[in-house]
Amino acid sequence: MRLPRAFEPLFRASPLHIYTLSTVDLNHRINECLRNGNVTGARKLFEEYPHSRNIVSWNSLIHGCFKTRQISEAQKLFDQMPQRDVVSWNTMLSGFRDTQNPQRAHQYFLQMLEHGLRPNELTFAVLMSAFLNTEFDVLTPQLHALVIHMGLNLNIYLGSALMRGYIGLGNCDGFRRVFDEILVKDVVPCNVLILGYMEFGLISEAKRAFDEMPERNAFSWSTMINGYMKNKMVSEARAVFDRLSEKDVVSWTAMIRGCVQCEKFAEALDMFLLMMNSGTRPNHYTFSSVLDACAGCSSLVMGNQVHACVLKFATYLTAVLKLHDKIVIPAKTGGDLLS
């Protein structure tokens, strides 16, 4: 049956889909593409079904663009959004945090306030993590005051982020005050408490906080080890390490790196041999620290053995290049391994 001519332009104006996806199905398919890293496929679905989109569709695609470093595309999509919610703004802030752009995060946060959107706990947690160890971390007290003024709940994530901000500023009183303000504490803020005490050189307080923790995770142990090493207390770090029942690559690497930082190069190499005998698989951070130890003690023999391990585990090329620069080239030229 032929369509009346009056209807033909309607079907020539845009691609004809035999069926229409529901909003739920569209968002499911977009997210499935994004999980597989297929931003092009997600964008195609987004464009083909404009009437099925909702704000979740836009937010998901923006997040996908940031994950694949398509920052300008993410910004274009955000500018084109017919409406935005707090998730939209948080997605932009998270994207700028993950791409190490604190200035843009600050700009968008100010725009969010200008548009009358009320930030939530996640907004401030993301913003604090974006500002950490940058010139913007001086805003930590102002953000803290704004959180209190807005009556937001200082949950474990926001509280931990603020604590880290105060640690970066060297403000021990502010750091401790935030911890006390967190109503429900778990292992996350407790770990940051230990981290802060170690950074401020308050070793006994860090040890007491560690001993009083109702539960610990791998980061708790690594924080104690790193903290002792930072304060040149190698034997105390080793005592904590020996208490650890299940040692993983993170804890082994923390010990090796700490020994190198304290210029205990022979002990670092001994730890590496113990690690290999334990069956723990090293990563590129481990090899980097071991290579530093080889260079520190001028051990060409050990350097060659580490080189063999690097090739065996097929780890990152940067480790091989570092080995080549520190061990192989000086040995071939007769130069000083420490020069």
C-alpha cells in the first residue's frame, strides 16, 4: 500500500527506525558501550534516539568522554544539555579532577553556585580531591566552612577529603577537628588519621590510632610502614611488616622503597629477594625501587639479575630504560654508577 504523498516528506526527513528504544533500554545500551570503552557506539545510540534521552543519558555520555580524555567533547555536551542536575555538575568536576585540571574544577564549581544548584557531599569530596596538592588547596578552610554552613553531612568520604586537605596545608588542628566531626567512622578516615599523624611527625599518636582501629585493611598497614620510613624509623617499619599476616605487592614494595629512601640499599635488595622467594609478583613500582637500590649500592651483578626479572615478567618499558640508564650504560663506559 502506497503512502499518501502528504506523508512522504516526513519519512524522508530523518532516518526511519522500525522500533523506538525506551529510555531505560537506551541508557542501558549506552552504559554497556561505555563499559566496553566504546564511546563512539554510545554516541551513535545517543544521536539516533533523541526522543528517548533523559538527563541520565547526557550524564553517562559526558562521563564516558572524560574517561577517554575527550574533554572538549564532554564540555560541548554539557553546554548542550537542556537541563542539568547536581549529578551533571559532579560529573564535570570529577572529569576535571581525573584529568588533573583543578582550575577548571574551580571555575565550574563557581558556575554551579551561580546557577543556583545546591552542592551535595559528593560535590565537595570531589572538589577537595581535585585541589589536593595544588595551589587551590588553600581553599580547604573555606570549603569546610561552606559545608558546615549548608548543613551537609560530614560522611567518611567528604571528611577524609577535608582531612587530606588540612594535611596538605600543614594544619594539624584543622585535620584533627574534621576527624572529630565525622559522626560515623570506618577504616577510611582512620587511615587518613594515621597518615596525618605520620606526616606531622606525631609517631606515638599514629601508633595509638593504629592499635585502636577496630578493623584494618592493606592500606592501614602500608600507611604505618610508609610513615615509619618517612620518619627514618626502619626497624619499627620492619616490625609492623613482620606482624602483617598476608603480605602483598603493596606492602613489599613499601618496605623496599622505604629502605631505599633511608639509603639502606643492601636491606632493600634483601627484601626484594625475600619477596621473590615468597612468590609475590613484583610490579613496575617494585622494579623501580629495586633499580634505585642497585644504583645506590653500585651492584652491577644484582642489576643484571633484576634486568632478567624485568624481562621475565614483561613489565613496563620504563623500568627497563631506567635500568639501562642507571646500571648498563655506566658499566659499559666505565663510569661511576652513582654519577
